[in-house]
Amino acid sequence: MIFLCRKFQRFHRRSRRLALQVRLYRMETQIHVPLGSPVIRKIPIFVDEHNVTPGAMKLIQQLRPAWDISNVKTKYFTDGTTNKLVGCYLEDSPEDVVLVRVYGNKTELIVDRDNELKSFQVLHANGCAPHLYCTFQNGICYEFIHGEALGTEDVRDPTILRLIAKEMARIHAIHAHNGCIPKPDLWIKMRKYFSLVATEFTDQASNTRIQQEVPSKAVLEQEMAWMKEHLSSLGSPVVLCHNDLLCKNIIHNSKEGHVRFIDYEYSSYNYQAFDIGNHFNEFAGMTEPDYLLYPDREMQMDWLRVYLQAYKKFTKKTEEVSQIELETLYVQVNKFALASHFFWGFWALIQAKYSTIDFDFLGWSSCPNRSAGCNSRGLKRGTVLTSDVGSFF
């Protein structure tokens, strides 16, 4: 009996330690919404992702009761690779557009929806995100940001490039933690994605492709561990990151002369250099990526100088940027760009298994064009899921 009591006590102590560790991890990595922030409205409606309009109209009746439903127009946005998105508006007042986003199939496996809502709230409170109107059972409704979604040519434009750098610096300077020193969630999330990567598919064609184009999970795990060891030692600051700054997630308002970022599903505390390196990777585009468009050193230096000046300004530091600071960030960014390839490669392999969106996720995950753009910069990388990433450093 005494033995059982002691065993129970040891088990209880271990359980308490584990609970404290989990709580501390959440405090260090999750975005903190300040007390007193507005409560997000919840509407108990489910929207069929294959037939969005009927459910969207039910939501509009709740959010815009003065609107005549028979006069509501809809516009479907087809650029997304994760969710279904439709805009609802009245023809005589097109400035008021309610966006209804329906979560994609099984996206809860790869997206922390609670953290997304926290990101939305914090960014909106700091003037960096639109108004979040409500959540519903399988999605959210929010304000439409007017402007033009950017393309691969736009992000290279000298004027727009500087606006993007300043806006990213503004977000990186936001304090959204509760007193703890924030830690990156990159490795935890990458490990989770790795565990969800599909190794076989229901159709033989996909099985053949994954066997031919993607290294084994054993190889990928070794490379992931090696990458974590090397990148974690670079000293990149941990800041509030967007983490998914592809071209279409940047809206340019030419009249007001600013850009805003949209879609905060992957926002989290992360390495500063990852967010920037990921954005540079997105210069290649999404549907048919061309990694020869990866920005050269001169363009990167221009971008990074503007970013550092803005980041120092937002964090109340001197705006002077030394050459050493610039070179250090340049090296960090180009090394973390490799982690971005790995991260989204895992994501694409998961999407290839579960997504109902018409997109070649499997082909995108192993795009051979990635290495060409990197090698042309003197940065030896393989494909997104390669067996020789060690040679990059």
C-alpha cells in the first residue's frame, strides 16, 4: 500500500511538472490578447464548402440585417489554396464588402484556428488588420481591404518593395506576449507537419510520384534535425510574424500609399529572418513558381536596409543601420529561406492528401525549379525536400 502511495505521488509530481511545462510553452509561444479586448461574435451556422452561397446569405442576414438579401451580390476569390472565400456586397454600396471564409477540408490539422483569431485581434488593434465580424462553425467573416492584391512583378517595384518592408517591420515590432520572453514555434509546428506528411495515397499515380520525387521520411527527419541545430544558433530575433507573405496576401492601396497584409492563419511568434526569407521565396509566385525570380543581393540589401530602419524606429531605437547589421540579417534571411522551403513542402504534402481545392500540391512540394534560383545566388540548396541541404551552409 505504501509502495502504491509513493508511486502515485511520483506520478502526480511528474504530471504537475508536465502541466507547468505545457502552460509555460503556451505562454512563451502563443499570441496574447490583452484583457478588455472585444469579444468575437459567434454565429452557430455551418457553411457547405461545396455550395457556399446559401450559408453565406444566412450569415449576411445576421451581420447586415438592413440589407435586402435578394439584392446581395457575391464575388468568389479563387487564388486561395487553403480555404474557400466569397465577398458579399450591395451593388449601390460596393465599399462595404463582407468576406466569408470557409475553412478547407482538414485544415484544422495544419492551422491553429484559436491562434489565428488572436492574431487577427492583435493586428487589428494595432491598425494592421481589418475588422473581424464573427466566427461561424467552419469559418470566419471579416472586413474587405480595398486595394490591389500584388503579383510577382509588383513585389519587385522599388516603391512597393519599401512599403512592404516597412509594414513587416511594423508588425514585427508589436508586443503580443504576456511578459514571457517569446519563443519561436517553427520547430514545433514543423515537427507536427512532418508527422502528418502522407506516405501513401489512394491513387497509384500519386503514390508513384511521391516515391520518385520526395525523399524518405527518415532522410527528411535527419535534415530537419540538422537544420534546427544550425538555424537556431544564428541569433535571429523572435518576433510576431505573418509567416505566409506570398504576393496575393499583400494588398496595395495606391490612393492612400500603403500596403496591408491579409490572411493570418500561420501568424505566430517566429524568427524574424524566417518571415523575411519566406517572403523572398514568394517572389517566385505560387501556381507555377519560378525561383529565378528570387531577389538578388542588391534588391535584398535595399529591402533589408529599409526594414531595419523602420524596425528600429518602431522599437524606439536609433534609425541608423550599420553595415554589419545589414550583412548579418542578409545571411540569416537567406539561410532561413531554406527552412521556409522545408516548412511549406511538408504543408503541401499534407494538402495533397486532404485538400478539395484544385491545385497540384504534390507537384508544388517538389518543384525542381527551386534549386536553380538558389544556386544562381551562390546559395547551394536542393529542391524543397532534398537530401543534400547540408551543402547550403
